[in-house]
Amino acid sequence: MYLTRFSYTPETWARMIEKPEDRREAARSYIESVGGKLHGFWYAFGEHDGWNLWEAPDNVSMAAVALAIGAGGALSSMETTVLLSVEDTIEALEKAKSIRYRPPAA
């Protein structure tokens, strides 16, 4: 699962005002082209203009979607976070037990 926060450029907003468009269908087609699924698409007030919740088969597939969207020039910023399930986090916690971390200069 992946959470993407994005912001449009002023030019993109101007185009959307002139010709409003539901961008969920475009987002859905991008992620489905790599075998993934769009779980949600929201616009927001604040630091970011919108948020997407995606599912992709792997990091490379999600990176490909993010790169294609980012290269399109419609966004001023885009940030994607890999989301871990509770089960994956518990597995990571269990694996962390075996790592013998030493703080710097300790």
C-alpha cells in the first residue's frame, strides 16, 4: 500500500477551472496498468492539494507510476510513502531483535 500526497501547479489549476475533470479515472488507469489498484483519491486544504491511496504489486511498479505522473508536468510536488500493515510491522519488530545496533562512538 502507498500513500501519495501531491500538489498541482497554478497552471494545472487554471486548466481544471476552465475544464473540470474527475482525475480519479486517470489515476485508476495509471495504477491498473502496472497491476495495482486505486483505493482512494481525495482533494484537501493545506500543504498538499490531494491524496491518493494505492495498492501496487511492488515498489518498482509504484515508482514507475510516480515517475510517469511526475514527468507529466502537472504537479508542483509529489511525495509517496510506503505503508506497512500491522502484521509487517510486527514481523519487522521481531527481526529487529536480532540486529545488534551500536550507537555512534559508543
